[in-house]
Amino acid sequence: MGIAPPRPIDSLTSLRGVLALWVVFYHFWKDILVLFPGLEFLTPLARQGHFAVPVFFMLSGFVLAYNYSREMSVPGIRSYIRFLLMRLARIYPVHLFTLLVVLGMVVVCRAKGWPLTDAGYGAGDFALNLFLAQTWVPSFHLNWNYPSWSISSEWFAYLCFPLFCVAILRRITTRVRAYAFLALCVGMTVGLYVLGNEVPFHGLLQVVPTFLAGMAIFACQPQITQSQRYHAPLTTHHLPDFLIVLLAAIPLLTSGPIMVALLLTGFVALVYCLAIQHFECSQFWTNRYAVYLGEISYSLYMAHTLTQKVCYKLLPADQFSGATLVVRSGVLLVYATGIAIFVLGTYYLVEKPSRRALRRLFRNGDETHHHPSVSSLAA
């Protein structure tokens, strides 16, 4: 008889949506400030949007452990290949689509003689992107559809995940070991992010401790069967709400290594709280709009930069810095509409149908296979 897949954790899906929005503001913040300079006081928060990526890695480690740890704890070539195919089915269609759209934009710009606003459009980098290996080089720099660098790093983590299950997760037999391992992963993560991009292979090195931190969070959770529910104390229901407000305040109140350490440890605490509460946190995390935002977050993360490239050519914000409030608001509305068109088009025309078709194809051989019920950036 097949094993029922774990129930989706809506709050983690919603967190993914919040993080993807943070990345969007991070990339568009310069243009928003040109149009509305009065928002300058939020710049410290917006400029830390890149910290959403390590949280995506944490979520990925937790969710894959939540869905696959039992299956992957026993090595097997067949289950390993099936696992990789299911992961590839989830991340690759959107990655390939956005990469080809950027390629089309580059071809048009070069044919028209238009200057490219970004660097990194070489043939070698394109080939690495095709194979999701763009971060697998000693000195990585952003190129092509630049958010996809994190997908390349996640793909590396997916390749290593069965090894992590066998060599690490299976050996964490007590909660004390789980918490000790989580503390080690958080310390390594903070160290790597404080060092920044100076270390070789930084794109790959950053994913490992954060991904393992997510697996450690899973190991710290009480084991709950499908027929049970964890009942969080009433006093903790709003703890994730408090944590997300506190995390938003940290960049506004501090900076440097202290800010890095507080942000990363705070997000570990947030993921832990949402995971252990499962379905009993506040409506902020479980309402249908937040969950929907989380569902489309992968397309939002991967496709919003396509709008940015178009807007920089056709409607640069610098030309409207002195315009009236109505005009500046209209420009921002055009930006938001463009993001919605690219994102929803990618989600409904590429991500959703390809995910359904490919998962059905890869699952046909084994009805007992666990499918991901919620994931990080790309599940």
C-alpha cells in the first residue's frame, strides 16, 4: 500500500511568498526611490533582500527532509534517480523558459545596437546556465537571468541530499544532537555570510550550511504521524508574527556582522516556529492570499527580473523623477503590472502545467513515491 505524502505546511509556503516579495523590492528599490524618495528610511531593509536566499535554502533542506528523509535514508540508485528527476521537473522548466527569454532579449538588443544594462551574457555562461552549473566555478559572478544562481546552488544540494540523509540525518538520533548540529550549521552560515563573496566557490559553499540547517530543524521537530496533530500552546500562536516584525526591524537598527548574525539566526527561529506549529499559527500565515503568493513565489522570483530588463529599456524610472505624483504612481503601476504579467504567465503557462505533466510521468513507475507538498523557493 502506498505511503500518504505529508500534509502541506501552509505557513512555510506563505513565508516563501514573503521572501520572494522581499527579493523583488531588493531588485527594484533603486527605481522606487527615484519615483518616491520619501521612502529612503526603508532602504536598509530593502537592501538586505538578498538574505531571502539563505532562508530559501533552509526551507529547501527542511521540506526535502520532511518529504524524503525516510526514503533517502536507505541508499538506492533507482530511488536516487527518481528523486533527482522529480526535483528537476520542479525547477528546470521555469529556469529554461526565463533563460531563453533573456536570450531573446539579448539577441534583440544586439541586433538593434542597444546597449545592455547588465554584463554576463557570454556563451560560456549560457552553457553553464543550461546545465544549472553557473555557480560551480571558483569565482562566480551574476549572469543571464541572475536569480537563477540560487537554483544552480540548490541543484547541487539536491545532488548531495541522499548523502546528507545517510551520513548525517540518520545519525542524529536524539534531540540534543539535532540542536547541537543546528547550532553548528547556523555558526557556519553566519561565518560564510560575514566573509561575503571573497571565498572561492562561494555560491556553493553558502548553500551547504543553510540547507543542512533546514534538515537540522526537521530533526529537532517532534515526530508526528499522519493521524496526529501537534497542538502549539496558545501563547505561541503569534510568535512567528512577532519574529517577522523583529526581523524587519533589525536592518533598520543595526548593520555589519551583527546584523548578519541576527538576521540569519532570527530566520532560523522563524522557520523553526512555523514548522513546529504546523497549522496552528495565525491567519497571517495561513490565509489563502498568503498561501497563493507562496504558490507562485518560484515564478515570482525567477520572472520578475524579466520585467526589470524591459522597463529599463522602455520606461526608465530616471526620466520621471521630477514628474507629478500621479505620473510617478502610474509608472510604478506599469512596473507592477509588468511583473504580474510575466509572473502569472510563467506560473500558469510554464510552471504549473510542466510540473504536473513531468511529475505524473516520473511517478508512473512507483505509486509509493512521496511528492513534495511544500517547498522552498522551488517546490
